[in-house]
Amino acid sequence: MPDIRVKSEIAGSVWKVLKQPGEAVAAEEDVLLLESMKMEIPVPAPRAGTVLELLVVEGEAVAEGDVVAVIRAA
């Protein structure tokens, strides 16, 4: 099964990283939180698996559609 690219659905900045590479993640579990217009926006994993790579760090700005993490599906 191919790796899953987790994308930001909104422009904002990475407020908090919740999962690190090597950690398991459930389907719809939040991988990180974005801050946009003073709101916290969760970025969930679309499927269960293991976080392979985080492509952003806390405080970094992201655009809508940016890939923020890669997950290997379970």
C-alpha cells in the first residue's frame, strides 16, 4: 500500500505537533494543530498507520494543500 500524504486543508502556521515519526496514529487522529485567524485547526490522519516523516516544524507557515506529514498505512 502506498504511503499517505497528509495535507493542510487551510493556510496557517503550525501551532503544535502532536505525533512524531515512528508513532502510531489512528484514523482521524490529529497529527498536528494549525493556527489560522486565531483558531486551532486540527490536521487528522486520513487512515491508521505509522508516522514516517513530519515535513513541518512548530511555528512554520503552511499554505492550503501543503503536505505536512507522511504516514505508512497499517
